[in-house]
Amino acid sequence: MKLEVEYQKEYAVIKLSGKFTYAARKLFTDAYKELLYASPYTTIHIDFSMIDYLDSAALGMLLLLKERSEESGKQVIITNCSGFPLDLMNIAGFTRIFQMAN
């Protein structure tokens, strides 16, 4: 998986591409920790437009991000999620846990 962080005027975006699996744990965790604890942004968008696969470990990482973001008073929005990733998130109930946007 590849990851890029972009900074917009009012929020930060973690852009993911490829397969979001356990192998991306350190890369993803390092990126969101920086945004949660060392940046002025109160909203973080996780852009799924280039993700074609995710596994249960990725779902666990998202849940941990959600928990940590609530503790730090920040909001996480999953954007541009479609296809298999969206189907899996629907089945797992993540569309009720996370704010989803296109």
C-alpha cells in the first residue's frame, strides 16, 4: 500500500492506494498519529478512492484510529469508498460507526 498525506485549508487527508492490509500497519499508524497529536487539524479525511482491497486488520486499524481520534477531540471521515471496500464496511457496520462522504 502507498500512503500520502495532503493538507487542505481546513482538514488533512490521508490518501491510500493499493491493498490496505496488516502490512501497512506502521505506515498508517505513523501517519494518523502525527495528525492526531502534532497537527492543528481537527478533521482527518481517509481517502479510499484508490483502495481496491482491505482485510480485517485494516478494519481493526480504522477502529483504533476512531477511538484515538475521539480521545483527542478530532473527527475522522472516510471519503470516496466504493466497490469491495464499501461492501465490506457495510457488512462490518463501519458505515454506522464512521462518517462517510464522497
